[in-house]
Amino acid sequence: MTVTIKQVTEKDLSQLIKISRETFVDTFGKDNTQADMVEYLEQSFSTAEMKQELSTNGTNFWFIFVDDQIAGYLKLNIDQAQSDQVANNALEIERIYIQSAFKRHGLGTKLYHHAETVAHDQHCDNMWLGVWEHNQPAQRFYQGLGFKQIGDHVFTLGSDVQRDLIMLKKMGSTIFGTDRFSLREILLVLFLVCWYYLNKKRR
């Protein structure tokens, strides 16, 4: 299985619309009325809307492929493109969606790590996102990556006014509670220290 991540361009518009609609229905269809779903899909994933989002400065999309099949996608916003101003110098993860046939293969985590790389490249201090209050699997996923709830905001789906939890992660934070070193860097230092003392004893 070969996994690749590629940035979406305007020539990919029809594919982006298709996977956006399919994954949204798969994730939320069973919990909302058909009328609300139809209204939201027509409003948020129309050709005109998606074309505008693709051309918005500060907004970028990526597809994740398994071999030659599109398995999911990622949408990121920075600066004025963010849907809300949650924290200073932040990157917003607006969407991470995986097709149902490709779930449970770590693809969502790969997209998250890609988002993290983009945040580092843009010298962002914070990453944030909104997740539906009833979407427990998504909340656990982001909590496991170090995100913490800091508030909430309104999300309107058709005629239904819903509540999204706002979750924030400071860039560079680790299980050791430091914003300065990554876990990989800490482990590398520990390895080098152990290697040094083991070799010193052999002399």
C-alpha cells in the first residue's frame, strides 16, 4: 500500500466536491435530517463555493491517496482565511475526512502530521479546530494528539443550530510539557547520552 499526499488544485475541483460530499454524509448523515443535509451540501459544497475556497488566500486543500485512489482530504486555513480568530499566529484544521473504505489505516493521523508540518513551515505558534460536541471519536482522536478544549462556537447545519467544541494545541508541546523540544529530539539526546556512557565504560 503506497500512501501519498498531494495538494489540490483547481483542476481537481470535481474530485474535491465529490469526496467532500461523500465523507460529510458518511460522517453526519445518520445524525441529521435529510432536509438539513441537502441544504448544507448545496450551500457548502457547491461548485461556486468550492472554487472560491480553492482560490482563497490562506486556504489550502490536500488529497491523501492510497495507491492511485483518493482516500481522504485535508483543509487548512491561516491568517484571515480562518473561520474564527481563536489564537494568535494560528493555523486552523478545518477538515480532515477519510473515506469509509479507508478508515482504520492511520490516514487521518498522516493528514494531521502533514498539517503539523505546514504549521511549522508557516512558523505558527498554535493549531486549532472545531469538532461537533457529539462526535466522540473525533474528540478522542484530537485529544490523543495533544489538543485541549478551550471554548465552543455555533455551527449551523441547514436549519439546525449546533455546538462545536474549539480545541487548541500549542506548537511543539510534548508529553514532557515543554514547547522547546520534540519527543523525537528528547529521545535522540537520551540515546546519545547512553551511547556515550556505555562507550566510556569500555575504555
